[in-house]
Amino acid sequence: MRALFLFLFIGFLLFTTPAFSKSIDFSFKSYQGKVYRLSDFRGNYVLLNFFASYCPPCLGELQVLEKVSQRCGSKVKVISLLIDWQGAPLLSPLIETGKVTYLIGLASEEAFKAFPDFDITPTTYLLNQKGERVKKIVGFTSYQDWIKLLQKYTSCN
């Protein structure tokens, strides 16, 4: 009798609970103030990088991600989000000197809620074309390792 009750209860939950979507979406602002949604980049793989201005490996990885963006930009969108808004004034010189040409923004509270397991910088998430999380990469990653990883999912020519 208990097994039947449990079976019916689970069936009830399955058919009355809305389907859970694994797609991740939130809004964020570019360093210039333009508002984007992560869903704006659907149809592409996304490397979503969280970094801090006080983190030397993070700043070094921005240069690596620039090379990845240059090579894979038609298939993979690279987005870096600064977690410490106090460091925002450092972004303008970095971008204006042409050292980083891909999208850099400021992490929003929504971003932190979407990735509750984020706690160390740099951390980068690979999202598929549907906006679903595929992989979490913690720490500095070399250019060769990024290309090797990305080629498991898409071609970077």
C-alpha cells in the first residue's frame, strides 16, 4: 500500500510540476552600460568568464580569452564579467588599448544566482547553444587547453 501511495505521489508531482529548464538566462551590463541578456547569444557556445580586477591570473586569462575569441568568434562567444564593481575603472584602459575586443561586463546579482557554485576567480562556464551549462572550469587555463576543450564541442578554425 505504501509503495502504491508513493508511486501515485511521485506521478502527481511529475505531471503537475512545470518542466525545469536548464537554460540559464540573466541580464548584465557591459562596461559601457549597455544591457545584454545571456539569451541574446543563444545559437552559439558561450564561454562565460567571471574575473576580478585584483586577481593577476584573471587579468592574464583575459588576454588568453581574447586569442580564443579571435580564433573561435564565429562559433563561440566569449563574455567576461567583472565581479568587483570597484575595479570597473580599470576596464576602460584595457579595452581601449585593444588588448580585449570581446564583450566585457559587470556581473549582476542575477548572474551570481544563476551560478550558485561560483566562488573562485577566475571561473569560466561553457554553455551550449541552448544556454545550458556544459562545463565549469576553475582557475587559469592556457590557450592550448581552451582550444582543446572547445574542439570537443565545436570547430575553432
